[in-house]
Amino acid sequence: MNKVSKEQIIEALKPIQDPEIHIGIVDLGLIYNVEVNDDGKVEIKMTLTTPHCPVGPELVSAVEITAKSVEGVKDVDVELVWDPPYDPHEMASDYAKDELGIW
């Protein structure tokens, strides 16, 4: 069995875009934590830009499906968290900050 890394999961999640902002959820900083155990179980903590995000359920589902598609992943648990609250100044990429004018 191939050992899955946190980096592999994050890389797989990069193409998932927030459909309203058209920027990847990893770049936006919506993925708070990824843990992978030796048995291929992946636990992901993520948030949304707002608790009332109309596409929230679709984003959570896309994260789960995408993580499960990584070779070696046996199970995925995606937890939607609100603490700490999303802060656009904590975006994971300069590209996202440039696109949204956040500095």
C-alpha cells in the first residue's frame, strides 16, 4: 500500500475553486488542516468564507471526493469548522490576495 502524504492531499485539493470567487480553496486558505494516518485515513478541517455560503455543501463534498481519489486513501473525514473564523488576510497564496485586493 502506498503511504499517502499531507502534501499529496493538499496538491489534489488545489484545483477545487470557490465557484463564486473563482479562486482555489487552498489558495483562499479554506483548508485549515490535513492529517493522514498510516492506514490511509485522511482527516481534513476546512472552513468557508462565510457560514451562509450557498455552495458550502458542494465544496465539502468536492473536498471529500477529491481526497478519496488520491491513491492510497482508504477513508476521508471532512470537518467543517468555524474556529478560527475565516480571515481573508490569512490566504495561503499571494495570487489569491492579488486577485481579491487583500493586503
